[in-house]
Amino acid sequence: MPGIIIQERDRHLLKELATFRVVDREQVKIIGGFNSTTRVNTRLLALTKAGLLRRFFLGATEASKKAVYSLSPKGAVLIGTRSHGPRRPNDALLVADFFVLHQLAINDVYCALKRASSSNAVSLVRWLSFYQQLAEHIRLIPDSYCELCTRESTLAAFLEIDLGHERLKVWKGKIANYIQLAVSGDYERIFRQKQFRVLVVATSGRRLESIRKTVRSATQKIFWFTTIDSIQSQGPFAAIWLRPEGDEPQTLFPTQLPTS
């Protein structure tokens, strides 16, 4: 390709962007395995100038804006996939773009899991994004799905990020669909795992409690709850998770795992 030599790391990053849709620089450092901010800045600029990435700016003002990136149609062709990123003009300023904010929050959870699993006590072995409902008769499109493995067990979980924009009526539908997925046999058929959890990550404790109350009226199982701040400050494997009933925080795994 004129003007740039495509490296294996570039191909890896482009493939990851096909999954993560839109990322910021700090997420690229973790997803792409960069240790240097200068190096990641240089590579992002080169890939953008080559037309393999699209760049946007997120923020309300010139002073507060930051760059975010998505796979371009040209980049998608290079790795043989489709681009699912924002359909916005290149270098556009995105103000209150909930799609982008939601995806960045999903990515933050992935990055937290990846950082926390670097201790080798647990491995993040699978991460999936979805562009259509899981089954024809179950109207459910999760934010993502992951599998975390220790020596003793595998934890399979769907992720639901709540930024406070969805009505609780929408949540009631999600809850019913996840319960149906659990009892119908479709989950085991599709994912080849026996059981799953739904990890709900909210922006505030107040919003979390509203969702917990809605879930509690339907089931005491499957769902686990925490906040974005708790994941970022303590790590995803700390005792930061609540069940639908009770106020004692729990860890995702039966035994305490390293949180750094």
C-alpha cells in the first residue's frame, strides 16, 4: 500500500477494531499491545493518513475534545471484513453521541478485564460483539459476551452497559429475554457452555439500584451488578458485584483474584 508498510500489529489492530467499532488512544494501547504513547500516536496517524482508519473527535469544546478511531471501509477490505463503526464524516466533532459513548464504555470494561487477567490467575479467552439478535425467537442483542478461565472453572458472561438512557420498560424486556435464553437451550447450543451470567455495569449506584429492583421482581439468578467507577477504581475481580437480592458485595470467582 503506497506510503505505508502494513505490519502484523497493524492487521491485528484493524481486526480488533472490527469488533470494538470505535476506540480512543488509551484503549488502542491495550487492545493493540502498545507500551509507548508516542508510538501509538505515530501509528494511529499513519493508519489514518493511509485511509485504513477513520478519525473523529469527541467533546463539546475544542479544549475538551479527544480523538477516537474506527475501521474505515478501506481498512475493512484489507482484512476481509465489514466496518461497524460510526457513519460520520472524517474528523467530525461528535457531541453527545450516545453510540460512541456506549461503545467506549464497553471497551473500558474489556480493557479492565484484559489488564486484570495479565496476572495469569485468570485468562480472557473469548470476547464477542453482536450485530443482530442471538436467535430468531429471542429479541436480544447483548452489548458483548466474554469467557474468563481459571484453572478451576470457566465463567461465561454477557455484558450490559447502562448509561442511564434506556427506560426500565426496556430493561424488563431484556430480563425476560435473558431468562428465556437460559431456559430454552439456545444458549448451550450457540455457545457450547452450560451456564452464563449477565454482568450489568451502570454509571451510578442510584441507577444500579433501579435496575436491580426491576430484575429482582423477575429473578434472583443470572444477573450481577456493579458500576463503571468500581471497575475502574478496584478492578473487575474485586468484591464489587451485587446480586439481585442482598447488599454484600461479591467477587466474580469463588476465590479472591489479584486486582492489579
